[in-house]
Amino acid sequence: MKVLPAGSSSGALFASVPPSSPPPAHVPAVAPGTSTTDTPRDALVPAVAPGTSTTDAPRDALVPAVAPGTSTTDAPRDALVPAVAPGTSTTDTPRDALTLSLPEDASTHGHRIDELLASSHRFDAVLIAVALGWLVLAVWRFHQAKQAASDGGTRRSRAWVLGLALGAFAVVDGSLLLGSEGYLRDVLWNFHVPAEDPRTVRIEINAHQWSWEARYAGADGRFGTPDDVVTWNDLRVPVGAPVWVQLVSTDVVHGFSLPHFRVKLDAIPGRVNQTWFQAAREGAWEAACYQHCGTSHYRMRGVLTAMSPESYATWLREAGKQATQAYDAEDLAAHWGWEWKAP
Ligand SMILES: [Cu+2]
């Protein structure tokens, strides 16, 4: 099977998936083409909210991607899934809800974003202190002794005000500009890193109402072949290797967000967007949608699991075998995807 005809362009994205086709509600996390009435997973699903259409398949967003109780052939994969750290992943604990700090940084480069934020906060604090101090001083010095009317200031005082404002702007925004430029050059726009690293993991992500579908090239390294591994709300990556994501949407604009990796990327119908990141350590973290994308937007979340490179390789190999066995050339809805785009 081929996802796209040879030589097809981006115009042929999702040619086999009608735009209005509802997301398959019961597709297992791995192995497209498996029976569409996979009831064991349903047993784990919280009740659907009143008024929610049963055809909307919003439940996928809540279902563990590899649910215990699915086919026994899943067991080897289940065994590889790291335990979800408390306070991370799919549920916000009260602690998370109350904290003002950023989520923990589980990525290799996220600290550069955090440093930019921290430095701008420091500047903000200094400016607020200066402005407030100036205000208090003025109130104290001029409280009753003077007329409450502006004299418009002198030429010298106006020069001071203008100079201070321009100076603050140059220092604060200038450092943000320089810091951002460095980050863009070194990380965000630097696709040489994932392109040149042989360990790079490429993932095609298809966002739709209301779940994340991810496609991995199998052992053959090519997308659109029977050993492609397709997961639902379940991203697996190896620690320490660049992860290169290309992202689309089949319906509305979604926002792919990995808060613990400082990753945000718009998923736009008809367009392939891309980014890359790198996991710094093993664990499981939330993958969220940051664009309001419909009634069940709040359920559009998955789990990103960072695994040891060995565990990841084992998982991909096993999942690729199962995908090959379960491959169904007739299941057109399962054959979305595209040839990997050059940066
Ligand atoms: Cu969304």
C-alpha cells in the first residue's frame, strides 16, 4: 500500500480520508486495521458527559493509549511503559493547579525558554520597583505642599523621562530580542540538528477532534508502508535523541503542546508544520491541545513517554510487527500520512 501516489505533493495530503469522516472511536492505540469494536478499552472509559454525541469519539482523549485489557499480544509493550510520575501526565493535581511556577522542564533545550522568561521577569521586577518608588517619593514630597497641577515639566525633566523610557525599552526588549534570536538560531529553526543526527526519531502527527494520532515509520524507516506504527494519544520517544515532529490537522486548527518540553506548534489543515525537541530523561508527560477546537477540546490530551533508547527500539520493533500483521489495505481511514518533508 502507499499512503500517497508516488511524487504526490502536499496537495494530496489525506487524499484517502474524507474531511468529514468521524475519527474512528475504537481504534486501538497501535496496529491500525484491528477490529473497530474494541470493547475492553471501553470498560476503562469514564462516562461520556451528558449531551455529548456518541459519534464524536471524544472518549479517545481519555483512554490510556495502551490499555490494560486489550489483546494479550500487547503485553510486551505494556511492560515497557514507564510508570506515570505523580503530578504529571493526564491529570492535574491540586499542587499543579496552585503553583505559579512553570511545569518541570523535561527537555534538553527548554531551559533556554525558561531563562528568557526569568530574565524578563527580573527586568519587570526592577522596573516595577523603580516606578513604584518614584510614585511613593512623589506622593511623599508633594502631598499637600504643592498645587495638584502639572506644570508640564521642564525641558530637562522631559528629556529624563524620555531617556529612561527608551533606556528601559532597549535593555529589556533588546536582551529579549538577542536571547530569542539565539534560541531560534540554535534550536527552534535549526533543523540541521535532527536532520543530521542518525538517532533522530521522525513522527507524523495528525490532529483531529479530539485526539492525537501519531505515525512512526517502522523498521524500514519509510512512511506509508505496512509496518508503520500508528498510536492514539500516545507518543513514545527515546531519551537523548532528537524528536522531529511534522504536524497537520484534518478538521480545525489545533495546538500541539508539550508543556514540559516547552513545545508549542499549530496544527493547521492543509499545511505541514514542524518542530523538534529532545527528552532529557525518562518519564511520562502530558501532550495537550492549546487551541479551543470544539466541544470536547478539554479532552484532547495524550501522554508523551520518554523511554530508554533500548526500550524504545524494542517497543517500535514489536509494534511494527503487530502493525504489519494487522495491516488492512482496505482500511482507507488508517492510511493517512505523507512522505517526510525536507526542512
Ligand atoms: Cu484540539
